[in-house]
Amino acid sequence: MSTVIESLPAEYRDVVTALLAERDPELLSALQVQERPTLDQQDEVIEVLADAFTEHLGPGQEPTEQGVLIDNALGAFLTRWPTEALSDD
């Protein structure tokens, strides 16, 4: 069995784990043991990563290197766990 966090590409696991640990440790704990997120959990991950992304915008509202990493991590999460693949469980 692979957990939600383990199923993310290796290059994004650390940033997702760090952001969730800081901003929503309960969600991180759940995603470290579940095989798939619920729709509500997907929404929470999107909110956490989107908020973090907006904190990493530089001049001209261009993302910093960290912002690009967060954006790519969110994209990887949504690619792995698209809404249509999830349920309200």
C-alpha cells in the first residue's frame, strides 16, 4: 500500500510535507496513512499550497524559486489525485 504522501513524486514530497506539517498537521497525519485523499482533504491541500504559493511571489507577481516548487507540487498532487478520482468518504 502506498499512502497519499508516498504517491507524490519524490521531488515534491518534502515541500508538501513541510507545508502541511506547519499549517495543518492533522491533515498531514491523515495523508501519511491513507491510500487516497477525500474530496475535503483535496480541498484542504489545495488551500494550504495555494496560500503558500501566494507568499512566494516576487517582483511583478512572478513566483520565486520556492513559489515555482510549491506550484509544481500542487500540480503533481492534482495530477495524481484528480477530483473525479475521489469521493466524499
